[in-house]
Amino acid sequence: MRLLYSIGIFLYGLLLRILAPFHAKARLMVTGRKDWYLRMKQSVDSNQKHIWFHFASLGEFEQGRPVLEAVKNNYLDHKIIVTFYSPSGYEIRKNSNLADHVFYLPYDTAQNARLFLDLINPTFAVFTKYEYWYYYFEGLHRRGVPLFLIAAIFRPEQIFFQAYGSFFLKILGFVTYFFVQNEESVRLLKEYGIRNAGLAGDTRFDRVIDLPKTRKDIPLIADFVGTAPVLVAGSTWAEDEKLLKELFQRFQDYKLILAPHEINAGHVVSILNLWPAALRFSKITEYDMETLKGAKVLIIDNIGLLSSLYAYGQIAYIGGGFGVGIHNTLEAATYGMPVLFGPNFKKFQEAKDLIEQGGGFSFSNSEGLAAVFERLQDQSKRVEAAKSARQYVQQKAGATPIIMKYLKNAKL
């Protein structure tokens, strides 16, 4: 199975190189890893103490950020190495002041893992939620370097727990300790003989709880909003935008702040086809005040603002529920607002919890969305849902102190 795994990694890298001339994301993944060893060797002092954090993408970075900040503040004699698998993380956070060095993670081969670990020689490593790489995990284990998984979550249908998944279950055996999100994950791991796991919770709550206090004030968005009620739609895809178009034909007193998941030119044009009179945030300084105040839709065609935008709305719509899965619901919930999302939320514990506690609402079509939205026009129901969403975030915070206490007691 290890041979098949290695062949799979090789073929995946080959596929990316074939696609690179035609696909922007593939091109970034290929060029970002080109000559990685030489570039790392020139910038990393192997004699320095290092702590390694790996994140799959931007979402995992924000999820693990509270622990990254705490480790940086508590291990002042160490340098922080951050790696990303995806361009969505690397390209946005490559200059983060939370890390001394930021790199793409080289493909998981035996040689790459050996060279990489020789260069950084970490005191310990922290992975967030997902990504289990055999050669990196095995290399850390063989060197006696502690490896921690934070905000981890496991489900019976994952490959580790299938009849054909023994190789992948072996990868879990290289982990020093799992800090998991729920009791179900603890029980599932124990069923398969993995007892080095404990309930800590989801570190995202520690990240989002302070967002309302630290958010950016954006006066021009306040001018756009005025006194109108606002729906903030975050991380939307084409299917979400079609539903929102239908919704806003019915609820015309609302304004829409729309932050799509992809902001490439093609997607922005497709949104403008739905709302020809929509304004673009990238051109917001070019609009006169009358145009700004009179507009109904504002497209956020840049990255990094969404976590501050929820402050300007009364209801949040989170995209992705008609695709691979919904995006971040907690950034909206922490502001105290009802959170709406499509049907593909079953893998997201926080979405299920929000529904159970009355702060989240799911729907499967345009009629369902309109019904939920109509219900929330009752101010008392909207206020109660908003209160439930905020309280849920506040109650769930606290994973980071649990993790840091473990690390302190381990005397790493």
C-alpha cells in the first residue's frame, strides 16, 4: 500500500505540472514548490530551534491561529515555520508576521520529508484538523519529534476506519496526541486502539470570539448600508447567487453585501449579469455618494474583509451548501446574527449545533430559503436566533488554553 501511496503522490504532482499552463491554481502549486530545497536552505538556519505548523489552506490557518499565536508568545527562543498545501493559504499568508518562514509543503515523498525535516529540525509539529501525510508523519515519529493534531474531528466514513484503510490508520499511529472537537471522535479513535486523544474543542471559537472587538470599520460600506436592513452573504458560489437573486426579488427593502468565494473576473462578471446595477468594492471610491447610498448590491471583489463585514448586517448567508460543503459559519455567528446555509452541512459540527440551538437555519431550495427569511422578518424571532448564535460561540471558546496547558506540562 505504501508503494501505491507513493505512486499516487507522483501521479498527482505530474498532473499538476500538466495542468499548470492552463490552470492558475495548479500553476501556483507547481511554481511555489519549484527548487524548494535550495530556497529553504538559503533562508532557514538548521541550528536554530524551530516549531513547525502546517495548514492545508487559509481556513485551517485561521482555525489554528489562536494556537499559533499562543505558541509564538510562549516559545520566544524558537523560530516558527509555517507550511501550506494550498495556494489559498500560502498566497494570502506568505508574509504573516506570525511566522518567521512560510513555505509550500513539498510533496509527501520519502526524500522530501527527510530533506525538509533535516532543514528545520523541529522541536515539535502542529497540524490543524486535516491532512495526514505518511512520510512526514513517519519521519517525525522516527526522529522522536512530538506531533500534535489540533481541532481534529473524525467520522466513521473516513478512510482510516474502512476495511481497506489499514495503511491510513497506521498514519494516525504516528501522532503524539489528538486534540479533538467532540466526544464522538474520542470514542471512534478508541474503538481502533488510539487512546492518545482528548476533547479540547474547536480552536476556531477562540479565533472568532474577539472579531467584533477587533474588526475593521469601513465608512464607505456604512454609507452604502445607510438605514436599510442588510443580508451579508459570505463565500458564495454560483448556485447560492442564483438563490439570492430570487430572494431579493421578493424582499426588495433589503440590501445585499455579497462576498463570493472566488473573485476571479469570470465569476464577478457572472454576478454582474445577475445584478447589472451592483457596485464593486474595488471601485467604491469612484462612486458618488448618491450612487453609493442608492445601490442595492455591493460585490466584495477582494480578500480579507469578510470577517468585518458581518457587523453591517442583520442576517448572514453562508455559501457552499450546494457544493462540497458550507464555509465558515462562526465568523457570522459571533456577531450575533441568524446564519442561513444550504443542505450540505452534515460534516460540520458547528452548523448542526447552530441549528439545534436555534441560531442556524438550513434550506434545500429557493422556496425553503424564502420561508426561513420570511420567518426572520419577525423581529422577536430574529433577535432570539441572533442571541442563540452569539451564545453558542461564547460557550464553545476555550480550546487553546487546554492545548497550551498540555504543551506546558509536556515541557517541550
